[in-house]
Amino acid sequence: MVFFPAAIPWKASAMTAGSGGRVLLSLVLGALGFPLSAGPPFLTDDPQPVDLGHLELYVFSSGQHVPGDSAGFGPALEFNYGILPDTQFHAVVPYAYDRPRDAPAQGGLGDVELGLKVRFLHETTTLPQIGIFPLVELPTGDANKGLGAGHTQVYLPLWLQKSWGPWTTYGGYGWWRNPGEGNRNWGYTGWLLQRDLGEHWTLGVEAFRRTASTLVGQAATGYNAGGQFNFSEKYHLLFSAGRNVSGDRQTFYYLGYQLTTGTFGNLSDWFRRGRPPA
């Protein structure tokens, strides 16, 4: 399994707030205008769920910068668990921050993300695996402080994946329901290519296109590069960075630490045996 959690959805939208009309950046987890966790460490996800009875746990930080504002999550906790064959439960609980240049910085609980990844077609020698990963963003963050959207949002994506030896490629399309004054529903299309470089390293690059999420916003095209370093079969470091090449000027990053284990009973390994070297 390639440990690039498909649950990074983190989304960002510009919104006007305050009597001065200053622009705040509201970032709502994969991650990755993207889901909070999407497919860590990337914005694009894959259709491969966590195996039945297996667990993925991430502690991560992700964020983005636009002229005059930086916002993101960190620390944030992502939890993925295989509850049924080909079915994964997903949850993200983030600490969100917003640091506008001309206003006080804000921090606190962000919007909580819940989801269910379901794979309905397994990969064959000729066909890709295909799955869906619906997500719900709950408005638990304070929108007045730029820490949340202020509305329940829903993401409905379809993902495909195919592998050849050390190479893996995946991507798809997702539709966001984005209610609220001045907002509009929007779409995301992304595709990624990655390669395993031996036992420890996996590197990849993705390209994406998203439509405008507000009435005054712009569509954007961008890229992201990153990868994963495996300390062992259980412990992994994930990282990525990218930018838009059209639309709003925006740069973004992801840095996370991942634990993978068989069952809840093995969570004690996080605190004792098998820890990566300092």
C-alpha cells in the first residue's frame, strides 16, 4: 500500500470580513479550497481504503500563504480505520490558525472533517481501481475569526488508480457544495504520478485545476511535489510543497508524521517499541 492518505482534504477560500473589508483566508482541513487531508501529503486523493481492521494515524501541519495572509492547521490529527472490507472511516480534528498581515492573529479549533472511503472496483492488469470518498466539513471553527467556513460543506469525489511496478498514478474529480453568502459550489480535478525509490523513499508530483469557490474568486491551476520517507513499516514522514501557476497567488505545504498499525490494540506501539530513531 502507498501511504499517501487520500483523506487530505484541506480547502481554502478567500472571504471578506471586518469593517475595513480586509481579506481573510479560511482554510478548512485535507487533506487540502481543498479538503483538510486529501491524500496526504498531496491534494489529490486515491481510491485505496485502509485494510479491514487496520489503522492510520497522522499528526500534521498544513497551510498556505497568499499576499497579506497565512492560514492553516497545526497541529492536526487525522484518523483512518478500515471498518468493513473496502471501506474506511475517516476523521480530522484540526487546530486552525489565521495570521493576516494587518490584523491580529487568530487560533483555535477548526472545522472537523468526517468521511467514508469506499472502493467498488479493484485494480486488474488492464483496469484501474475506482472508489468514492464523500466528506463532510462540520462548521466547528469560528468563522468570524477566519478559523472555519461557517457552514456545513460536502465534498463528493471519484478517484481512480493504476500501478506498474514501482510507478503509481491516480486522480479524479470532486464537487464541493459550498453554501453561504458570496460563495459558490466548485469543482476540483487533480492527477498525480509517483515512484517508489527503494525501501525508504517514495516521491511524486501532481497537477490540479479548481474552479472559483466565491462569486468574486478566480479559478486556479497549480502543482505540488512531495513524498514520503519510511522509517519502518509503521512509521512514516510525509511532506509536500506547491504553488498556483494561474489564478490567485498562493503557495502551500504539508508536513506530517504517520503511524500505521493493524488494530487498536497495537496503538501502544506509538509510545514504546519500534519508534523511529531520534
